[in-house]
Amino acid sequence: MSPAKEQFSFPTGFNLIAFTIPPTCLLQMGTVSILMLLIAQKATSEALINLGEATEELFRGDRLPILNFPDDQELNKI
């Protein structure tokens, strides 16, 4: 076989001891992990917004107990 027709095959991908992971598999795993992170980020931001709205409702004035402050007349007696 002439040297011009010889093709050298270089192993591509991530080489482990027993086998090689092809780059397409690495790309798929990376893509899935990025998509999962984006979904988790959206869910977390929505949960924090809902938590903020819930605490805002908790501290509204109509749900707080009425505090008994002394009248001006009682303060003048002292």
C-alpha cells in the first residue's frame, strides 16, 4: 500500500483505561446538563418570587394584631 493511500485513525474522544467515550456522547451529556440547569434556575426563581409574595402577604397591616397604645390623656396624667 502506498503511503499516500494510508489513513491513520487517531482515537478521538475521552480516553479511559478500558474504553473511549466518543465526543458526540460528551456533547449530549453536556447539553442535557445545561438544559437541566436552566430548568432548575427557572424553577428556583419562580419559587423565590412566590416566597416573596407570601411573606409580603404575611406582613400586611390588616393581618397584624391591633396594638393598644395609651391615649394622650393617659400620658398627660403621668
